[in-house]
Amino acid sequence: MGLFERKIFIILPNSRSYTLRFISQLIEDNGGLQADDTESIKQQLIILINDTFVDSSQKIADTELFRRELELDATKLWKIIVQKKPLCVRASCISEWLKLGEISLTADRLIDLEEVDLLGDSQVSVEGVNSINEVPSEEVQYKSQSETAAGSHASADKHMDTGENLPSEKLSSPSEVPTERLTRLIDEDKTSKNELLIKALGRLAKRYDVKGDRYRSRGYKLAKIGVERYPFEILSGEQARREIASVGSSIARKIQIILDTGGLPGLDEAFDLEKKLNYYTQCHDVGVYSAKRWNLLGLTTFSEVSKKFPEIFLRDWTVLFGWSYYEDWLKRISRAECEEVLKVVKDNLKQIDPEFKVELQGSYVRGALECGDIDLLFFKKGLDDTGEIGRVMERLALNLYDKGYVNCFLQLTTKIRQVFKHKITERISKCDLRIPSDDDYPPAAEVLKKFYLGFKLRSEFDPKYLQVKNKEYTRLEPTDQFMSLNSTDHPCRRVDFFCCRWSELGAARLQWTGPKEFNRWIRIQAAQKGMKLTQHGLYRGETTLLESFDEERIFELLGEEYVGPEERNSIIKKRQKT
């Protein structure tokens, strides 16, 4: 039995860095489970805090930035903390406990999360939040006391962020909004109303994405897509609410203001700051917290950051490859290229074990014309040993590396580190940083159950056939270009390998097909019926497995009609509408 058997962990505010992902792997390898949403959080919970957020007195440093980095729902997390009072320690305790062979806790090592204002001075009380199994409503508004007292810029920001002081009735004229604080997005004489809305909603989505508010960002992204697909001109917010499934009443009020005035209060005031933060956060493994910290110090490029904080690029070395392939990893991927990558992987997998199977997952399976990355699921009939699956994936990844398809690894096993170490050293040297000693090199696991890769098709594949017409994406600043490994013909792509037990194939397909909104919805349906759904299967309570192999059977047991992958985007919009 592993040291962390029957224990559930969450890492706060998130587990994006290489070091924290390695800690996640240690937890899993020793029998523990890392919860990926609040619905998974039950008993035996231990909360791990990223050490960079904990000061010498075991307090959370900079609670505002800590909140911004949170990936879990803050209100539900706060309710769990208050009700269950879980143990809370630094993330580095995991490696210390493994060395000791026991979970050792002393009062001076504990962190009191109840002292942290996770809700940001929200007027929503713990007693008043929705039940853990309910979907948060778009209409729940948060009014921050600090925003109220922060002057005109914060006031404009508050109107834009929450809409709590916007009138609920239709706005009929621009005079109802302070004209001196309005910025017209584009010349209405040269564009349609729909194009105006698409631009504004896209900017709002990006704004909240940079701020770390994924819930609101997702809402604006869905509304933007809805407007893009709507075949008629939108003349009012009420029309958008009534005709477009992804537009609720709050967004409809903002749409009305945009139509009446050509903009929103505060929309452009902080746009320059957002662009600066966005430049950093679009790099692999760079979070909002780091981006804000660097910006506050007046740093504007990765090269400036590397000189000011060289330890970041040595500790979280994957950022170096995010910087090197910055532009490539922002380019969209055509379905044709996804299929070519799959074919290369399949052909090489057959040489290792012809009985192994690999499938495309993610947005490709949902019918998307273009994808952001490529997810591949590996399994073999009758095989439930994830260690063996992991070793096959490792061997495959190394073969593809030898043949020039894999350009970089973003996770290390002992074998991968041996062959890839010189590439890490080359990137460190290119950045003019101190070359670490062998003892200081990044940690590596013996076996991994997932592999994050940079994958590039070779010259025999026609680039015109593979590429899509990419929308405008952020370019590296001139002073950062010296690290670029980007390509104009065959871009490097983000490709992820995931292992799957044969007995859990249906549940795994359900998990990796997505989208996240659908996964969240169906897990909530399970929780409301006294069940738990994870990528490992559907359970009654915590331990009684009901189904894991047959995806359609999972829907049947939940009392839900089966929803095919192509319908899973639209089903969420329909549920939101009703």
C-alpha cells in the first residue's frame, strides 16, 4: 500500500509548474489522488500550497495574486475548507514525507487557510453559496469593497467585470452611460453590429483569461462563438439573449450597451496592461501570478526576466521551451495535421507492440476544424497495468525523438533525461544562464503515465496541406527572438500522450473528449444522484464501481440520454439556455 493510499490532495493555487507536476506524479505513484475539481473533494483531504506563496511565518503571501491563480471554484473551495477543515501544508512536504516514509505533521508546519480571503471580500457568505453539486449561476454577482473605494478606474473596471450596477432594462440611448469613459472599439460606419460585438466579447474573454477568471472568460468566449455563428444582424441585447443559447441576461445587458454606445466603460482602460500580461501567460508554464510579478517590476520581455530571476528558468526549465516554441505553440492545427501526427505515432507504435492502440481525443473528436493541441490516448486490450503502458509510451516517445519527430520533452523519466539533458543544457546556455551541476538537474520519475511533448512533422509532409489560415497570434518581442526555434513551414506542436487501463476505456474517453464544461456538467449529474464520476469510472459512493468500460452504459446508469462527442459543445449551451 502506498504512503498516500486513500488520501486526496489538491494543490493551490494551481499545479502548472514543472516542479508541482512532478509532485503530482509522486502523489499518484504512491497511491494518492489529486482532485481536479471540487466535486472530487471528499474525505481524507490534504491541501498543498505552492511554496512560493508561503512566507517564513507560514502565512499566504499576497492573497490577491493567490486568488487570481486559483483554478478551482473559490466559493466551493472556501466552503470545503470551513466545513471539513483539511490539513494544509507546503507542497514540498510531499518529498519530505516520502524520504521519512511517513506523513509527519507538526503545528508549526500547518498553514491556516481560513485566514485567507479566498472570496476577495465577496458579500456571498459561506452559508449562502450554492450547494457543492450545483452549477454556479451567471447571475451571482460579487461586489468588492476595495473596488468601491478605488476611484474612477476601478469603478469602470467593476462595471465591466460584474455588471452588478448595470440597469436590467434595455438601455435605449448612449446618454445612459458616462460618455467621457467610453471608447469606441471600431468605426461603426465600416463594420456591422455583429463584428463590433465579436471584437468586444473577444476582448472581454481575453481580459478575464489574463486575470485568471476562467469562469467569466469561458462565458464570453461562448457568447462570442454564438454571435459569430448567428446568421442575422443583432439589433438588441434581448434579441441576443433570446436567440443565442450561450448569451445570458448579464451578457445581454453588456451587448445592449455596446450596441448603443460602441463600447463598454473601462474596456480599453487596462488593455495595455492586459497585453503585457498576455505576452507572458501565453508561454507554456507561465501563470498569471508570475506575469503580474514580472510586470510590477517593470520587466517587459523574457530576456529581462531571465537576467532578473535566472533561478526560474533553472527550476522550471520547461518555460525555456515554451519561450523557444512560443509562436509555434500559439498556431492552430488543422484536422489533416492531427491525422498525420496520429498516423506517424501509429506506425511507430506497431513496431513496438502491434496490439497497442492509440486514439485522437479532445476537440478533434468533437469535430473541430482546428485544434490548439493534440491529445492521444493509449491502451491495449486486456491490459490494466499502467506501469507497462507508461513504459511503452516512453519507448515510443524516445523512438520518435531519435527520428526527429519529437523536438522536446516537457516531462522527464530517468531514460529521457539521459538523452535529452544536452538539449536542456543548450537552452540554458543560449539564455546565458549558469549551467547547473548534475545534482541540480530537474527531477525525473522512473515511470510516467502521461507525456507532454513538442512534436514536429518532417519535410516530406506538405505544409500547405497541413496548415490552416491562422488568426493573428502574439509574436516574440525582438529582444526575445534569439531563443526562437519557431518554424514557418512545419511548426512544432504540443502533443500529449495519456495512458488508459483497458477496463477504464469508456470513462477515459469521456474524460479526454471534453469539453471541460460538459465534463463538469455530467459529473454534477452523477454527484446529485449519489454517484461519483472520474476518468477511472462511475462509482456508487466512494468505492463501489458501477461501470468504467462502456461509455454509453455510464450515461444509462446516470439516467441521461447518450450524447455523442460532436454534440457535447451544443448540449451545454442548451442546458444553459434552459
